[in-house]
Amino acid sequence: MNKTPSSVDVAKAAGVSQSMVSRAFTPGSSINPDKRALIIAKAKELGYRPNIMARSMITKKSKIIGFVFGYLENQYYPLALEKMSREFQAKGYHSLMFFSDNQSSADDIVQEFLQYQIDAVVLASVSLSSDWIDACNSLSVPVVLFNRAIKTDDVTSVTSANYEGGKTVARYLVETGHKRISYISGFVESSTNKDRERGLNDGLEDHGMTLFSVESGNYDQEQARKATLDMFSSDKAETPDALFVASDHMAFSVLETLRYELGLRVPEDVSVIGYDNVPLGAAPSYNLTTMSQPVDDMVSHTVNAVMSRIAQPSLKPERIEIPSHLIQRKTVKNRLLS
Amino acid sequence: MNKTPSSVDVAKAAGVSQSMVSRAFTPGSSINPDKRALIIAKAKELGYRPNIMARSMITKKSKIIGFVFGYLENQYYPLALEKMSREFQAKGYHSLMFFSDNQSSADDIVQEFLQYQIDAVVLASVSLSSDWIDACNSLSVPVVLFNRAIKTDDVTSVTSANYEGGKTVARYLVETGHKRISYISGFVESSTNKDRERGLNDGLEDHGMTLFSVESGNYDQEQARKATLDMFSSDKAETPDALFVASDHMAFSVLETLRYELGLRVPEDVSVIGYDNVPLGAAPSYNLTTMSQPVDDMVSHTVNAVMSRIAQPSLKPERIEIPSHLIQRKTVKNRLLS
DNA sequence: AATACGCTTGCATACGTATTCAAATTAATT
DNA sequence: AATTAATTTGAATACGTATGCAAGCGTATT
């Protein structure tokens, strides 16, 4: 019989008590180094690894991080997921996936977490209502928002400096001589979107300008296409000379629509600027000017935040903002020259 | 005190034994329907959900599926991941992520699985050696290969009909008058790649032709770029008039390289055909002709395969092949016309 | 009416580990 | 050498659930 060995089997083989085996695998516990080595050796020989399930019953720690995503379409998210998972994996944690849909409530998903004794939750591409925060706070589990934030100060979040990002875009577009600047928004309720839009508006105001028009793309390519078509429909007397699109993902769709459906040239007829700096934006076919949201920084800060509040749950929530900067490529034209 | 309630608490509240509570949550167990309803009601009232960890100690089932990925860069994989996870989620299972790297061996990762009492393993974008199969077979855990296969018949795999796909490509390119057909391969060791290449070769042979040249892109965009540059380097007397690229992901890079680095027109100067039919291929900027690998079919067959061998572990492994078909878009030119 | 049977229920136990507490050993101090 | 302090060790218990077993009860069968 080839049953998976337990700590009792190892104990028997090493001639010690089960307690010793447990201690051998618990860093920093009181045990003779020689014995520990012996036990580890015997364990390896038998192919023993501590059973996380049994362990979690005692410690109430599962070494599992719950990830909630709404979608993985926008390349930014799978890349972030991979990086985060790898970092957690290196620390002995693993990621359990939860995908949200419009059927099941936040509460339902949070209930599912409970069953798995998740050590922490990372909320990523989910359109979160206050339900989420309530549900998570009622849990005693640390929650970190990735690329999302909420007005109230009672949960930790990691975002880029979206407000400043919006302002940067405004200044850049104004300084390159654009007069009719429009915004294709993300999910209107999301903090990320709101902050970018507010930054854009404030930035324009600084230069005595105002937004030409806004439409929602809802972080979706098809809706972004519709928004674009609408902004340039034939019944419009004037059309934008610059489009700020709330994500690269939508910006690609906008570019395609402008070029191949509306027959407009980018950047000659319209400038386009995105947000995220996804790898695809660097492809010559797009060459998208955009605001970077450094994935590596975002991820490492998220991981740190999670780890530190697993270690110390009473830590007060903080709002972490990663600086965002302009990536100049070829979809914005300086209209002051020539 | 707001401790999470246990079955004992619910039992107390409902005036029954803990066993009854357990049975109330165990479908098909012997219990009076009225009592069950009462218990469920009380449980809901207290906010009780069975603790999966404790349950798995008895049942040896964790309701967790282990996913192994090597990368998520190729959009095909995050999309497949999302769909699979959602389907498993609907069945009460959840996905635990494992990312492979070149440091840690297959054995190490398999050992990590063991700790979590995973119910099944899905291997996806991992470049698998026979180590993997050995390691997994030594486990008593069902393994299903997604978009991968191995020569030996001792593990279940779900792939598209790669061999026929390769043949279809050959026939199509020949029938559209191409004379110098080259192949930019994926990871040369992978079954997927081998089958496509073999199909391509056999298909060409059927028409009395032979492959013009081959280079490895290793499923990586940068290596695909290098391969392309090499195939069209100035010291070549003749260059290909058609390129079959083993994945859309690489094909995008190949298109960019041909157009913007080599100044060639696609499809006028060179035809390009990919594999996967990733959403991005439909974007007008690429309009990539490709072989579809229907994600939905692949995913649902994978999920079914997993579920059926969780239910019946003795089931003999099977090799599932999903038909693949040609998606004609704009990167292949019929050279017999005009 | 008496036996058999099927359906419900509670008791007790097992799963594999961490941890408290006291016992036992070793090292340090006088 | 004797006492104290420090370090190791093992026995026992708890975590939250599922399940085999026997007991209870009501209904159907003869």
C-alpha cells in the first residue's frame, strides 16, 4: 500500500514523537538541530509533506490567498495575476481563483472564501460595490484592493496615481495644441475611472479649458467602439481632436474603429492616449501613447501589503499610490508644429 | 464575540446532534426533509458554511483543482483559465494556481499539490517533460493535459486536432498557389507543435511539395521575431512566400516584423497563417488568417474529463481531439488569381 | 398481534496536525 | 558538587467535520 505518510509515520521511522515531527517543520520552534535534521531526512525519505488542511484546522491559516476577478480580457490583469501568484508562491502561499459574475452577490462569494479559510483576499478586476467592502469587513480576513479604491478609508488599496495621471494627460494634450479633448471612460462607478476623469477635468481647467465630451466605454472593447462611433457620427458639427481612453484595452478598439470604420488617421486627424501601458501597445501597429501603470511596482506593493497584514491584522488600512508616467509613442501629434 | 460558527453551534441552535447538521449538508444522506430544511434555515441564520478543510480531512476531497501554467502571455491561456475556472466554480470547485519556472522541478510542484489535497490537476501552458507525467502518476490524483499531449497513452489529454490542422494549412496554402512555405515552430518538444509540423509536412507531401524552411519561435514573440528576420535576411537567395506560424501570439509578432522591420507587405509579398484564433486576430490591424482552436469546446471537454475521473478514478485515460477549422481573413493571398 | 423492515437519529470515533503543560534532560552558575 | 536556569521532549488535547454502528420509531407484512 502506498498511502501518503503522516507525521505519525515519520515519527515512528525516526524514533521520536509526533510532536517532534511537527516541531521539525515549524520554523523557530524549540527542537534540537540534530534531531530536526534527522527528522527532515526521514521525512524526505518517506516522501512526507505536512498536510496543509490538517494544519489549517489548528492554526486557522491556510496559506491560501483568494483572488477575485471579474474578467481577464484586459491583458493587464493576467500579467498581474501571474506576477502576484509567483511572488506569493515564492513565499509559500498559493492563489485560489474566484470569478465574479452578475448572478451571484458579493456575499455569496465571500461565503465561499470562508469555507476555504482564506488568509487574505485580493480584489482585482471586479466592479465592486460597497457590498464587497461590507462583506469583507464582516470577515476577519485582510482585504487588499488591486487597481481599485474606495472613498472610505477602511480598506487597503493599491492603485496608480490616477488623479495625477489624468492631470498629466490633460497637460500633455493641451501643450501639444489640442482644442477638443474627449474622454472615453471606464466603468463609471469605479474609483480608478473617477480619479482619472477628475484629474483630466482639473488639468484642463488649469489651462482654462473644459472637456469636449465624455462617453462610457465601461472597460469593454465593444462599448468603446460604440462610444467612438457616436462621438464621430455624421450629425456632429464638431468632433474631438484628441481622445483620452481610460484603458489601453479600450484604446486598441478605439484605434481600430477610428482607422478602419471611420477612415480617420491617427494621430493626424485625432490623437489617442491610453492608460496602463500594456505590452501590446508597443507593437508598431498600435504604437500607443499611454500612461504607464508599472505592473511590477503595483504587484510588489500589493504582495507586501497582504503579507504585512496577515502578520499583523490590526494594521490600519492604507492607500498606496504608485506614480504613473507618460509613455510617448506615436498616437499623439503636436499640433503646434507645422 | 463573532467567531465563525461550527456545525456544533448549528446543532445546538436547532436542537439536534452535530451528525444531523453534517447530514443536512451532505446531499443524498439519510435525513428527514423537514429537519434538513430547519437545519439549513438555522445555519443560514447563524451564517454557517461547512469548513472545507475539516471536511477534506475525512473525505480526502478538497474541492480544489490544481492548475499549472508556465505563462499567461498568450491570450489563449488566460481566456481558457477564466472559462475553466468559471465552469468549475459552478460545480462547487475552485482553482488553485501553480506557476512553473525553470528553477523548481516538476516533482517540487507536485509535492506542493500533495499538501493541498488537490482533487485533480490540469496542466496547461507548461512545457512538460516526462518528469511531469511520472510525478503525477505517482500521485493518485487525476491529471488532464490541456492543449498538450504525450506519446504514451497513460494520461488524459485535450487538444485540438493538430495533425489535421497542419494538413489543412498545407492544403490551403498549396491551393492558393504558394511555392515556398516555411514554418515558425512553437516549443519544439511540445506535442502540439510536433503534430502541427508533421501535419504540415505530410500535407505538403500529398501535393508533391516539401517545406521550404523551419525555425523555432518557441511560442515566444521575441524569438518569433528573430526567426522571421533570419528567414528574410539579405544573404538568402530565396525567401518564403508563406509563413505558417505555430500560434497567433507569435504570428502577431511575425506580422509586425515583416511589415515594420522588413518593409514587406502581407499578404502581397508574404502570406501568414496562425493557430489558435485568439480574439485579437480579428482586429482589423491584424486580420489574421488562422486555424481555430475553439476555446469553449476545449474547456468543456477538459472540465468533463476532470469531473468524470474525479468520480471514477479508475477510468482509463483518453485522448480527446477537438476539430480545428480554418478561419479565412486577410493575411493569405490567393496567388493563382491575378 | 407479532414480526420484519425501512427510515431517522445520536454516539462515538477518526482524519493529521499544532500546541499547552509538565517531565526530563542538559548546561550554567555558585 | 549542588542548585538553578535553560533547553528538549512526550503525552494529551483540540480543531470541525463525516461516517459506521446501534438504537429508536413507525409502517407494512404475514
